Amino acid sequence: MLPHTFSYDGTTYVVSFKLIADQWRAVLYRRDNGSIAELGPVAIEDLSGLSEHAIRAGYIGLAEWLVRGRAARQAVKRAHLDEAA
């Protein structure tokens, strides 16, 4: 599967896919600092009936949700620190 690139809040991310030992693997790269997060293996039998396009879309959705959620958590932490100061 082709990698997927997206940007959020000025940072570029890449979701890369690989089939290893009958499990789909996807990793999320953050280009500016090289950080990597595995999105988890999914066994082929758990994806029966789904196309590669659907599997790819699911991993991309998960990656974007994780990035937005992390940014939201960091904003809440900053707000709490500002209130405590």
C-alpha cells in the first residue's frame, strides 16, 4: 500500500503500511522530529471481506484521530498550567 501524508497544525505526518507474517502493520511518522508510533498489527482473518482501500482508510483515520487527540490533550494541559500560575 502507498504511504499517506497529512499535515496538522504545521507538522507533516506519514502513515506507512506493510504486510508482515499475515498481519497488516502501520506506523505513524512525524517528519520534523522523526518520531515513530506503531498503529498496531491487525491479523488478516480479522479483516476478512475488507479491501486494502478500506484497511488503509481505517489506519489513516486512526492516525489522524491520534494526532488531533494528542494536540487537544496538550492544549488542555497548557490551559491548566496557565490557570495554576
